[in-house]
Amino acid sequence: MARRSVKVYQVDAFTDTRFTGNPAGVVLGAEVLDEAEMQALARELNNSDSAFVLPADGDDHDVILRFFTPKSEVGFVGHATVAAHVARLAAGLGTTGTLRQKSRSGIQSITVAGTPDNPHVAVTVAPPNCLPPLSAEQKGQLLDIFGIETAAIDPKCPILVTKRATTRLMMGLRSTEMLAAIEPDLEALKRLTPHVGADGYLLFVRDAHGPGTFEARLFSPVLGIAEDPVSGNAHGMLGAYLVTHGLLPVMDGKARLKGYQGTSMQRPGIVDIEVSVTDGKPTQIVISGTARIVFTTEIALD
């Protein structure tokens, strides 16, 4: 009887420097695993997210990715998608060009460029919906949890939830100093989550490193992630939010931002976002960045 094994990569996404950015596990050849084994392996790798790469099972896509946190399967993860395609390129299983990725959230268009030593991955996704702003009571609760005063809030940025496959609350602050000092009550944030409908909270400062740049922090305790180092998905949602509220310039139907995150965790990284805009509304989002492989190993399962 043949022994089963999988090849595992540890990849730092949205960075060109190892030990920074957002770490993700990538498991190649995951078709030999059942769902319980995928969950167990994700728990063992203990990254915020791990991507499991499987062959296509239909004509409308080229590869399947399943994403697991240490606790559960999730529909789509931006940084783990980038990590997976960097690992595939390094392993000789993928090539540069455009392909179609199937996940629980649907089919995403992926463009891989560069070389295994200097890769670049762009992920195209649909824009989220912006829900109505929080009530005054909810806003007050949120400010108490984050320990900030009303005067610290960017008055041009309504506090609201964006929703696609996941939900992220957007909150603009006036200064990077205030952003760096935040120490939220994570248990209280968990309790608030069902009432505001957000499973992650993105706090950001506009033009933090020049026009079109943003410094951000993301807290997702309800997902088991106290703070996320660098999130492509959340920055894509931020791009749509900014366009919807007229806070990002649009030229030739495109709006662009560069997101900086992870500084507070000593894991700095950068996400590039391009939003396609028609009649003032976001119609498509491209999340892109690079990554570096930290190590690879093979795990025998039998």
C-alpha cells in the first residue's frame, strides 16, 4: 500500500522580507487528505490561516483552494491565496500567467508574475457591500472597547460594516500615533460582534505615508485572531469603502491604494489595491503583493 504524504510550505505573504508580513501554511497535494485531516493539519501548523491546494474538479476553474484556520474552514483568505500561488510556482506546479481559482467563496481570477525568487500575485475579487453606519449607541460601545475618544475619529469616515463572504468594520482614525497606542478589550469585542455583524475590525489612518497610503490594524478575536498582521481581503474591502464614500481619487476608472499593516506586531507588510470604478461605484477589486518562502517540508501521513 502506497504511503500518503503532503508537501508543506511556510510562506510570509505581503512582504519581500522573511519573518515579516503575514505567515500562512500551504499544503500541496491536499487531495489525499479528508476534511478532518485538513483541519487537524491546520491546527498543527497553527498559522492564522492555511491553504490546501487540490486539483480542479470541473471545467470552469484550474485549481481548488480550501482555507482553514486552526478552528474551522473559511471561504476565502487573501494572504493565504498569495502564499499558495507562490508555493505552487516554487514547486513547479504553477506557471506565470492568469488562472481561475475555485474556493468556497466562488471563482477568483489569479495572475502570477515574476520568478520563484521574486514572485508577484494579483487576486481579483468582487466588491463588498457597505451596510448602514452604526447607531450612536453601537459607536459609543465600540469607542469604549478600543479606549479612544470621539475626537480621535476621522470625521470623513463613517463607521460601518462591509460585507462580502466575510464582514469587516471600517473605522478611520486621525493619527498613526493613536492607531499604534490602541489596546482593545478583546473579550468585549467578541461580545459586541453579534450586535454589529462584523467578524473583523479594521482601524486605519488615511494618507499615513503620503497620498493614497494607509496604515491599518485589524482585530478579529471572534475568529480566534487577536490581531491580523497584514490582510489583503480587508484592504480590498477598504478600497471599496473609500471609493463609495468619495475618499479615494479615481483616474481613468481606477482607484489605487497602498496599505501598510503589521508594524505594531513587528511583522510589517504592504498590500496593493486597485479598484475598478463605474459611475462612482466599485465594480471589481484587485489585491496584489509578493511573498517569501520561509521553509518547506514533507509530512508522511501513514
